[in-house]
Amino acid sequence: MTRNHDPFAELEPGTLRDELNPELAQREAAARAQREAEEAQRRLAEHARRLEFTGDGAEYFRIWIVNLVLTVVTVGLYSPWAKVRKTRYFWQNTVLDGHRFDYHGNPWAILRGRLLAVLLLAAYTWGTDFSPTLALATIAVLCLAAPWLFLRAQEFKLRNTSHRGLRFGFDASARDAYRHLLPLPLIWFSGAIATAAFGASETTILALSTLSGFAFPWMHHQLKQFQHSRAHYGGLHARFDPVWSSFYSAYFIGGAVLVLVVIGLVILTMAVTSLAGPGLLTDASSALGIAIGALAYAVVWPFMATRMQRAVWGHTTLGPVRFWTYIDSGDLLRLVLSCMALTVVTCGLYWPYAAVRLARYRVQCIELRTTLPPRELAAGLQPAAQRASGDGAADLFGLDVGL
Amino acid sequence: MDRTLNPPSSPAPLPSDAGAAVAFAAAYFDGNSASAQPVYLRIAGAQLRVTRADESDTLLWQGTLHALRWSEAFRHAPRQALLPDGGTLEINDRGELDTVLTAAGLGPSRVVRLQRRWPAALASLLALLLVTAAAYVYGLPAAAKWIAFNVTDGIEQRLGDLVLQELDDGDFLAPSTLSHGRQERLAARFAEMAARAAPGVSYRLLFRNIDGPLGVNAFALPGGTIVLLDGLTGGDGRLSLTDEQILGVLGHELGHVKHKHVMRRLIQTAGTAVGAAVLWGDIAGLAANVPVSLGALQYTRDFEREADDFAVEFLHANGLTPSPLLEFFRQIESLSGSKRAPAFLSTHPSLKERQERLQRAVP
């Protein structure tokens, strides 16, 4: 920040005004600092660009239904091509400053990744039914491999996304990933690990479960921090300022709302079913339970997502670019409820329209703010430096974890 | 806000290579910086020239259209193309681009053509419904049956043993309070009847006890273990059943064993879950479970019907009519009251339906 004027110029030559009146000097300095901050803010707002989304529900419905039939008919083998097409649709319809994004994922790599995931899932599911040792071994392998898998997934996702001809990137070593992320599955499965290792008592398991429950917002934050702080684009590195207190408040509020909603729904259900007869409740309990769960999730998720999105975007920077999101929990809640109602009523056929509406809302809430004019910023960007060793592995398994 | 970096769409006239050439305005990114350079694309047949859209008219690239990787055309998005040297073209002014590309042999793939037209989309929807219905009604049950009889035969016994061990160890099942004499008599009579009705089907009959309403039951585990609970054998006086009625119920359970219902149900539920994940996986993991639960319930109702049919055969092979089972249902009905969940939410067909099926079998 450069000062355009010499503070001493204000003084009349020869006076010792500052020394004689430090309070006045302090106030003047404060006022000056505030003016400069306001001017910087104005400059930031001047070059604010909101993202736009040009996707269309009807168009996406047609794409979705055709790809779905192909996926079902091929028993899921076509799904990587469907996924690439869907991702390209959503990226190419996202506009920043008149230019689009793009996605270049290789469907074959994604297919290999998905087959691997199916194998692991099958081993775990059949393991729990037939061979507890197999299930335990699978969990152990997954825990140990999880950081590496997540790293590869992020690399694959970001390296295959581009804007204005430059690719994004993700820069983290395996050791980095393990240091940051290994505590997560270890804490989450601490109960199972304790039981397997030395046959823990029930109280220990309860204590560990409570601990991992309390640690969950922190774990979520760790994940987001790792994701955002290692990304880069055009030679600019992303930074993420820790904000785990916001995550804790989001989860706390979400939990409180969830409890209220579930209690309300359960009371409502019991009132309704008492009219119909006692047999209804016991027989339909599983279906009703799922319905209550889905409704509660739909109501609670907008509150939590809004808080966390605001926290995450507000604390992420990419070089001189700052982010902001205008997401509002009331708007999001209405959107989610209407989408869910229409999807249920149409047995899922409304889903592509809902996906487009949700994407449009979330994308169009995001704003980029820079002090540099975009042209200058664009001119200064460089292509990502290629890491020779990493590329092959990233392309071998197109892992997508959906995070 | 200066958004269009594309120049007005009237490029300078072509030099010597005239002919049927079409020109488009585009934005070019050279891959070394993010600056957008306005360019003109001139396409003649399958040849493409990319020139800078200013007075210099510098040639940036030329070659065949096939050397570029073209994106699929979306209605509201510009066409993008990747040049072999790493540059990217963003073509907002699409005009006849699709026609020109098709003429050069780079037209939309079959899938994309299907996606464009509403009749094709609706036909896909219809096809999806038919395929899903066929898979659910025929495909999955047939596959599960084949797998249960040919593939998982060996694992069944282990699975059943594991479940039984868990039930015993977890204090869910208590030892039976029935006298040993009665146990042996029932077991012997049942063995006789089973040998006549279902020779070659191996099973094991165990007696256990559960306190409370759940105790009025008998169930089958994979691998052929049939567990008979004290509530049915008259332990607490809620039901007074004759031996024939108890054996009728055991016949029903033997039907489950013979047809490997439990294993098939496991496989079919897993298959339904996978199917639901494929169909609705996009939406939410939780939402996909509702159709799975409903779908799985339909499968178990089918199995219960099949077991009831076997029970009739079982009684018939031993010279008895279905009336013991009918009597049993009547007693159950008076025990549980008339109001029950609608059929589609229940694991068993309605008592009324089961009674009607049995009535039809009475000679």
C-alpha cells in the first residue's frame, strides 16, 4: 500500500504538533488508515465479477435420460462417459467474465477407478457377512489408503478442469496428504480399531465414539483446508485461512435444528398413525423412519451448507483474488424443499431440472473480487508447471470421491 | 463490462484460397497465459486456418479439422476446441459451425443426436421404465436364484452358523423351555414328514425361546437351520396349537429352506440397492434407500407366497389338508387384531390373501 502524500506535509514547517499533541496525531492517522481501507474496498468492489450459469433444465433432462438408459443397459459400465458428459455440461455452462470453464477427464481412467471402488465395496460388504477378518482388513486398507486416494482424486479433478486455456492444479506430496488427513479415518474408526486391537470395553467404545462425534466438524474442516490450500491456477496459489470455529457453530446449529425437526416430525407421525391404527406404526416403521430422515436432512442441510460455504469462500484467496458468496439459507431452504417435493412426486424425473436449479443458485452466488482489472490479471497468469511423476498415476485411476 | 472479446463477425476477405470457405469469429487462448486473443477461423472443406483478428492477420495455426478435439455442442454454451499445440478456441458465434463440421465428418455422435430430440428422450424414458421393470420382475430374481443354487451354496452354511451364533451369544435367543420329550417327538414327526415331502433337502431343527410378542414365531436361516420358538409350541398359553398346526408352520419354513429364500433375498436386496444407486445415485444416498426398502419388501412377499405353497404340498404329501394352517392363521388374526399396515409396506402378504390362497388349495 503506497502512501500518496507525506504526512508531515500537513504540518506547518517548524512546528512540533505531533509531539505536543499525540492524541490528535493518532486520530488523524486512524482516519487516514480508514480512508485508505475504504478506498481499497471500493477498488475491490469495482472489479467484482459474479459467476453465471447458462444451463437449461429441459436440455439437461434429455442428456440425463439418454445417459441413464445407456448406463442401466450396460449395468453401469457406461457411467464414466455419462459422468464426463455431465461434468462438462455443468462446467461449460459456468461463465466468468464472458469465458467458460471446461473439463477434460478421461472416461477410461474413471472406469478403472470405479471398478476398483466396487471391488473394495464388495470385499467390505461380503466381508461383514462372512468373514469378519476380511472386513477388518478392508477397513484397515481403506484407512491407510484414504489420504492417498483423496490426493489422487483432487489431482485428477483439478488437473482436468480448465479456464481460458489454463488448467487448474493440485500441489501436495503424499507425505503432506498423510500428515494432514490420516488422523481423520483413524479418529472416525477409533472404536473399531480399539476393539480389534485390545478388545476395548463398552465404555471405552462409547467414549471414543463421542470423541469422534465432537471431532467431526474439525475433520470436515481439515478436509476442506487441505482441498483449498493446495489448489493452484495460472501460477497463483490458493490460500485458506483456518475457520474451524465457523464449522463448529454450523454443526451445532445444524444439530439443534435437526433435533427440533425430528421431534416435530415424530410427533406429527404418531398423531397421524394413531388415527390409522397401531399396526401401521410397527409395520411401516422403517419406511417412515427413512421418510423422516430425508425430510430432516432436507431442512437442516441448507442452514449448515450456507454457513460453511460463507466461511469457506470468505477465507479462500487465490493470489490477489478474493471470493465472496451471496448464498442465503432461506432461499436455499425454499429451493431444496421445492426440488425435493417435485422429485418425489415425479418419482425422480424432476431430478435433472432440480440439479440445474441448484447448480444455478450456487454458482450465481459466487463472486470474485480483485483490485486488478481482470485483463491485467489474466495477462499475468502462467500455465501450471508439470509434475512428471504425478501425471501418470493421476490418469491411471480417475478417482472421484464426490467431495 | 467488456464481455465480448470476439470481434464483429465480418472478417477481411480471404486471400487467394477462395471457394466455399466459411468464417467464424472466436477467442483463442494460447495455453501460456489467460489472455483472450480475438481470432478468425476460416474453414474450407476439412481445412482450417486460424488467424489473428487484427490488421496483421497473422496465421496462428492451420491444418485439418480432425486434428482438433471438438467439444459436444450444448445449446447455451460456446463450442470449444483443443488445438494440438495446447491452445484452446472458444467459438461463441456458432452459426453454421455444426453444419460445416458435420459435412467434414465431425458431426454429433449417435448419443448426442439422441439427446437433442424430445421424441428420442421420451423413447429413452420408456425404454428405461421397461428395462427396469423387466430387471426387477424377472431379471434380478432369476439371477439371484441361479447364484443361490450354483454359486453361494457353500457359503450359505457358514452364513447361517454365523447368524445363529450371534443370536445365541447376543442373548437374543434363549434356550427353549420346552420339555426334551416334546422336542424329540416333534422333531421325529417332522423328520418323517420332511422325508416324504422334500427328500434330499437337508435341514436342522432347533428349539429356542424369545420372551414377548416376538416369541410367537419360527424362522429359517441360510444353510437349512430352522428355529422354532416356544411361543408357537404353547409355552405361554397365548396360542394353543395342535401338533398338526405346528408342523404346518414348520412345513412353511422348510419351504424357505428348500427354495433358499433367505440367500436369494440377500442377493436380491443387494441387487436392488445397486440398481437404485445407479438410477438415483446422483440424488442422495439416503433417498435411494426408500425404493430399495419397498422393492425388497415385494421380494419377501413373493417368497412368503412360495413358502405357503410349499407348506400346502408338504401337508398334502403327508396326507393332510391345509386346514391346520388355516386354523393357525385364524388364531394369529385374533391375537394381533384386524388393523395392519397396507400390503405394500408389509413383509408378508396380508393374512386375508394368505387365507384365500390356502382355501383355494383345499380339495
